[in-house]
Amino acid sequence: MNKRQITITSLTLFAVALTALMGVGVVNAAGNPNPFNRLFVPPKERDTALKNDKIHDPSVPGLKLLQQPKEAFAPLPGSIGGNYINWVQALNKGLIKPHFDHLDASKEALSMDLVIVMEVKGSMPNVAFPHKEHTVWLECTNCHDSIFKPLKGANPMSMAEIMLGQKCGVCHGSVAFPVTECRRCHTESKKTAKK
Amino acid sequence: MADEPRRIITADASKLGVGQNIGFVEKLIHESAAAKQILKSDNPEARAFQEKAIMHLDEARAAEKQGNAEAVAKALNKAKLAIFMGMRLVGGKVVKDKKQENYNKKRHSLESLLAAHKRIRKENESGQDSRDAEVETHTQKRMQEAQAYYDKGELIKAGDVLNNAYLSLKLSLVKLRDGKTLVRSLHFETREDEYRYELRRNDTHNMLINTVLKKKREDPRLGKLMDIPLKEADKLRTEAEQQAGSENYEAAIKTLEESTKHIIRAIRMAGIFIPG
């Protein structure tokens, strides 16, 4: 297996996009369905070239010097949506080593293994929100309490809101895997959920 | 010896480069976000720099008329320098606003996490640990300290103290909650509440059709096939709304559940497997 470690500029971009979202995502999302739709691009129409990603300026000659995502992402585990990388696995397998703090390379994440199971009616499996998979990338303050109050049940949410870029959708569909990957959130089959 | 090539460069510059450059600096001085910031600000020094930049821009225009590319470039450089100096002065305010905003956000976060810590510690009646209560007093003290710095305008120090308080509170919360699974169970107070939930669930599935599956539905053959269950789903939804209208929520819930099942059928036709 390829254990090459990759420095991926998109991780920095991730942080930038995230901070941008914290400010505006919630406000703009409802009126404008485009941002949440961004990662729903089917594989055939996908174009990852930096010059077409609408983030980099195609007229800057230095763009040619940057590594293309196609090459950088090649050794990483794939996924069925978003940018087609399973970032959770990529991190767990040690294939990427993002800095937890962009100002301090020595700082390590302090993760917390707290799961909140959210029961869903019907045959759709329950949602298990894992703090662990989030706190390896994020600070508690990224979510608490501008997106979620840190109190079980205090944040009613619906799938529609999420698809419109609110609650979980502030990130999922823009900087984290999109809502099309139902099974990654709806993981908890009805029988195994502990009361 | 070096005369020839240099003349070529200067000639080039006077024809295209400089003209564009004047336009660019003009925008920078008059229309850019920073220029507007200067105009809005009550900072006389910044305004003075802007005036100075305008003066140099005029010099550049005059030099252009005389065809003196070198003088144009010099005057433009002075204009840019002046406007940048002005921007730096008001830029400080932007940075300060950002620091204040960050501080207030972080303080707000910290308050909510502290409240959670207090609640969880009290719920944890077995295994009370006096250190947990100490963390809370420590956090509160640090927050007061940070606020004192903030009030004195020492924003960097205020931010640092708050951050330290956050880190120790986080550590303690992680210790209290690590390894736990909590369940948010679903229960409805009334039949009407459950009906509202079913409406949402129905909306969710409709939304998938209209967003993720929009392209698939535009396909004439597949679209037609999907239309069959979707029409049925629509019909049932209208029926459910009527039942709810006459407060027969029990029946309305059943009808909506059926409606949602039909939408799920259409979603599966389009190739997304969702249970249900």
C-alpha cells in the first residue's frame, strides 16, 4: 500500500473555506441552493483541474507549478461523492497529516469520543453523530455554539435544512462529504441503538 | 550598448502597459474597498495620504501626455505608495474589529461550554470529582481576567487568556464525556406533532428528487417512469393535507407515510438506494 505522505494544499483551503462559511453560510444558505449543490457533481462532469476550480486564478502563470488534485489525491481512499475522497479513512490510515493549528505545527488534536444518536422515524437508520471524527479536524468552538448548542436535543434539525446548507449542512456538502452519502450519517440500524 | 533594448521596453510601456497601470492605480485610489474605507473613516492622516496619491496620479497623467514613460512610472509608484500608507492606517481598524469579533465569539462559545460542564458535573452524581468544580471556578476567573484586558483595549492578551481558559475547559469536558453514547430519542407529544414530522420527511424525499436527482428526471424515459410513483405521492400528500385539515391526524400520518414510500420508489428508480 502506498504510505506516501502528501502535503495537500486543499487542507489549508478547507480551513479557509470553513472560516468563510462560519461567517456567511448560515445567512446565505436558505435563499440560495447553489452552494449546497456544489459537491453533487456527477463523476462524468467533474473537472478537478486547478484552472477550472473557481478558487485559483487561471491567469496566474504560477498556477502551473502547483500539484494538480488528480495527482495529489491518487493514493487516497476513494468515496462516492463530494471530491470523491474518504478523508476520514485517509486520516485514520495516516496517509495525510494535516496541521491541527496552522500557526503551530507542533499542536496535536485532542479528540473526544462522544456519540449522539439521533433517532429517525421510518426505516431510515438512525443518525450517529460522532464527536471523534469531527474533533480530529475541528475545535469545539467551530460548532459550539454558533451552529449547535452543547446540549442533547436542544438543536432540532431536519434533512431539508441540512440540504439547504444549515446545521450539519454548513459543512456537509461544502467542505465535508455531501448529503448524498446517506449511509455515512445514517449508520445506526434501529436494533443496535442503545437507550 | 544597453540603449537599444531599453528603448524598446520604454516604448512598449508607454503604449500599453502604462495606460493600464494608470487605470489600475486610479481604481485603487478611488474605487477599491480600501479607498472607500479611507473615505468613510475619520482618520485625517489616511485622508491626507489619499490626497497625496491623487496628486501623484495627476502628475502621472501629465507625464503620459508628454510621452515620458519613465516619469509616469515614477509618479505612479509614488501614488501607489501613498495609497498603501493610507490603507495601512485604516487597515489597523479592520484588524482590530476582527480581533474584537473573535474575542466575543470565543467568549460566547466558552459560556455555553461552561454551562454544559456545570450541567454534566451535576448529572454525574456518582464519582464526583472536586477537580471538576475547580475547573469551573478557574474558567470563570480567567474569563473575568480576559474581560478586564478587553476593557482596557488589550485585545491580544484578552484573546490569549480566553484561549487558555478554553483549552483547560475542553480537556475537562473531554474527560467527562469521552467514550459515552447518548441517544436523542424521538417522541411526539401530540399526533399533530407527528404529522408535522411526517410532512418534513415527505419534503425531504421530494427535495432529493428536485436537487440530487434533477438531471435524472430530465431524462425522458427515466423521467416518465419516475412520474408514475411521484404522481401517486402527490395525490396522497394532498389527501393527507385534507385529512389534517379536518384534524384527523391519525389518518393523515398514515397517508403521508404511504406518500413518502412512493417517492422512495422513484428515488430508487433513479439509482439511489435508500431504505424504506
